[in-house]
Amino acid sequence: MILYIAEKPSLGRAIADVLPKPHKKGDGFITAANGDCVSWCIGHLLEQAEPDAYDDAFKSWKLEHLPIVPQTWKLQPKPKTRSQLTVLRKLVKQASSIINAGDPDREGQLLVDEVISYLGVKGDKLNQVQRLLISDLNPQAVKRALGQLRSNREFVPLSTSALARSRADWLYGMNMTRAYTIQGRKVGYQGVLSVGRVQTPVLGLVVRRDDEIANFTPKAFYEVLAHLLTDQQQAFTAKWQPSEACQPYMDEDGRVLAKGLAENVVSRISGKPAEITKLEAKDKRQNPPLPYSLSALQIDAAKRFGLSAKEVLDTCQSLYERHKLITYPRSDSRYLPKEQHALAPKVLDAVLKGAAGLVEGCDGPNAKLKSKAWDDSKVDAHHAIVPTEKVANLSALSSNEAKLYQHVARQYLAQFYPAYVYAETAVEVTIAGGLFTTKARQDKTLGWKQLFKRAAASQNQSSSNEDENDDSVQSLPPLAKGQILQCERGELLEKMTQAPKHFTDATLLGAMTGISRYVTDSEIKKILKETDGLGTEATRAGIIELLFKRGYLVRQGKAIKATPVGVGLIRSLPDSATTPDMTALWENSLDAISQKRLKYDAFMQPLLSQLDGLITQASNQLPSALQGVASTAPKRSFKKPYKKKTNTIAR
């Protein structure tokens, strides 16, 4: 008997649907007509044991116990799903072979692997376990996946990476949370102070941004526009570009701070002749935007629809599991395997039947086109989020489901349109020895952009992010190099520098995915060029929501701000715990483990040394920034472990 172990019941049912019928449904499993069996986990069936499982003394939270470092790690069944583990125990014994059908990511790999290990599978039976990778729950896609089984041994590095993450998060989160909670009580703070290697740096980003805004002092700066006329009285404007001689009067961003300097330029150019000293007209091409990863979709949906990261993830999970309209949503890839291009005609047909409005007034997609999205070298366990071959019934979807399905579908459709081609004209004008520039863009072939221009018009938005804040949209009269113009007048523009904006869902997610921008160490920046990000696609939305639940963040409209508790916690912790450097390096190391470039011990040993230093530092310093700050979390007993999920404390 072959036993398929899926990550969730929905995936288990999708596998069973393509196995020989009739089926026999049992309690927690489905048996096919040929005797093969499909069962499932319900998320993680096992969790890291609490500290008191290693020593009863750890039920009390005391500094002298720290750091708690298990010599032999223990997993324990989660109470709510213990019965499903019992079902699997019986089926694993009966099975002649086992197939790991966890979700196609590192957590999905570990989730099933740890059950197989916990239930004592060994020897040849363990060596012969196979891996089933499913990213689309429709029957035809599941059948294809069943024809592409791989040895589960190929994925040992991925599983090891997830295991290292789980244990490291436990060590860091459990010990730091206990240390700072104990110290917090000494200054009168009565809540649990949850510290995690991802959640705390994210909170740190928000606290530092809030500080920047609070301490910001606006300053005036000045720009000069030249209003120009051709002999035919056709008008356009050009902007002054200060020379090197102006540097002493400018800030580090190249803005002129001396009003007198700008006023002098205005008086010098008004009524004077102007010469076009440089004129460049080029045709430029812009390829279609890549299909979405989860983070890219969350960021875009937050901007366009005001949806939180969690709302996007939950909606996508429903579109994947319940409606089977999109592929696996927790993907960090924006690329597709080349072999999937053969499915394009069927997928396009489904999209055009279910969401014909996406191409209304546009040219039709060309299934033979192959954009840069199809690239095997950039696809690993999972690929970009794209529509499936199932036709959508938009009227049967919720408002958010319909919006996100069409958003994903439009991005996929774009791959089957030619490049957007436009003519860009760059002009340099010299007036009284000063340099002025302008540029203009003219559409030549809309290509894929026609899909987005229509969408933008219906939403009253800019057609693409590239067009926002772009001064290249003015139209220019016919011009030639050497042409003499008249500067009708100069215009002085007085502007004020703006404080940075408070984080929103979109910008906080953007910061988490592009974390190297917030890293000051140049060596770490280099490391993070390839492996970038705080957390993973699957966890980022949860981390942000967790900070709200714990009372560390609050929403004010779209703005995300830190609460007094959040501020107090960040100011009580060492910089290394509140900046992204450490956790971003962790992610880099975990990725290296998954690719066999780093061994488990080479990651864990330095971490243990670092943890010793952090606990010593916590023991020697009271969190005075929390003095007088009231807890916003429910009161808990500190004689018993903090009974939230271990891995969410840690992260």
C-alpha cells in the first residue's frame, strides 16, 4: 500500500480525487480502489517541546536557568491534532511505501518529514520515501505532478534548513523572551515581553521610522524652471541643473538651500536666448512585469486595494484550496518553469472565459510569445503565482477573491503581449551659461501596457508604478540641436523637505522583502544582494499581525505606528536584537543549508555563542525604558511557560 501524507486535508482530497475510484472514506484518511491511501497532517502535528519537558525546574522563569539549550531535542504532539497523529501512526506501519506530499516549501518539507521520523520510519522504507510537489489543486495538474515524483532524499537539505530555523527560533525566542520578561518585572512591567529574531527587527523598523518623523525638521529648498518659447510660439519648460560651483549651497541630496542663488538664476535667464545643446530621441522597450510572488502581490494589493498582508494571504489561500483558481500562493518566486509554457493555451482560454473583462478593448494575448518569466534557473520548489486551467465564476467569489484573482490573471496575461515601446526625448538647454533639462515620453506600441491602462482607468489610478512622480510626460514641440529659443521667464519654486512617511502594510512588507536597504554594514549588504528578506513569504503577514496582537503596533488609518510598549521594548534591547542584520544573515545561512553550501552545525554553533552574550547582557541591564509603561497584553503567570505557539514566540 502506498501512503500519501499531505500537509492539509484539502491537498489530501485533491490527491485522492485522481486515484482509482470508488473511494472509501475513513476517519482522517481516504482509501482508493487499488488499496493506496491518502492521509494528511493539519498543519504541524508536532511542536518543539516546552522548556519544562527537559527539566521540571524550568516551569519557573529564572535568570539563572538561562540560556536553556536542549542537548537532545524533543518534539511533542500538539494536543488538538493528536488523534490525526494516531491515524498516521497506524497507516505508516501498514504502508509498503510513503510519499511526502507537503506544500512545496521548506516548512512543508519539514512538516511531513518530522512526522515520518517521529513515527519511527527507518532503513529502506525511509530511503525509498518519495516527494510529490503540487502547486495546483486541479485534477489535471495533480496527475501531472504524480507523474513527476522525486526521491525525498533530494530534499534533505531543505528539511535540514527548516529544522535549523525551528530550533534556532526556539533557542533565541524562548531565552530572550524569558530574560526580558523577568527583567521587565523588576521595573514594574507586568506583561510578557516577547522577543523574536524576525518580529523584533520588524518592530525596530517601525520604531525608528516613528522617531525619524518625530525628530524631523523641515527645511526649504529651491528649484528654477525656465519657460521656453520656439519661434512658432510653442511653449515648454525645462528645469535648472545646478553646477559644481553651487555645491556649497546644496544638501547631500542635491537640493539648493540658498534662496538668493536661485533668485539670481531667475533674474539671469528671464528674457534671454536659449540654445538646445543636446537632443536625444530613443525608442525604448519595457518588457512585461513578472508574474507575482506572494510578497509582490501583497505589496501591490495593499497599494491598489488597501488590503493587509494577512487579508491577501488568506484570500489567496481560499482561491488556491477552495476555488482551485490559482497555483500555490506562498511562493517567493516570480518565474515559471519552461515546460509550463505548454499549458499557456489552456490557462489563457480559462482566463478569457472567466474574466473576459480583463482584455476588453485590448488586443488578444498571443500564446506563442514567451516572456522572460519562463526561466528554469530561477525556479526551485515553487514557481510564481498564476491562474490555473479552471474557469472562474467571478459572481461566486467574494469581492476580495474576485479582485485578487483578476490581479493575478492580468499579470499572467501580460506575459503574452509584446513589449511596451515608447519614444523618449531628452533635451538639454543652455541659458546664460546655465544648464536646463527636460524630457518627454511618447507611446509608440502599448503592448502589455494596454491591459494595465484599462485597469488604471477603471480604478482612476496611474497605469503603472513607473509613471508615478515622473516628470517625463509633458509633450514637446518639434526641436533640433542648435535651435535657438527664447526664455520667456524664469520661475522660482520654493519647496519644503518632507519627513519620511509612516509605514503602511505595503511599505512595511516592502521593507521586509528588501531589508538590505536598512542594513548599515557594507559587508552584510553584499551578502544580502542575493538572499534578501526578513522572514519568508509564508510568515511575513503573520509576523505583522502578531505585532498588532501583542500590542506593539497600532493602525491609524493606513499608517502603522509603534505603541508605548513597542517603543519601550525596542529601547530596552541591544541594537543587534532590533536591527535586521542578524536575522537577515540567518536567512542567508538557512538558504545556504538548503542548497548544501553550509552544514547545520556551522550555523548553530555561532548562534549559541551569540546567545550566551545576549543573555549575559540582558542579566546585567534593567529595561528602564519600560518603567511606568502599562502592559497591553493579558496577564500571565510566570511560573508556567508562555503557552503561545513556540515558533510564533521565536519569530
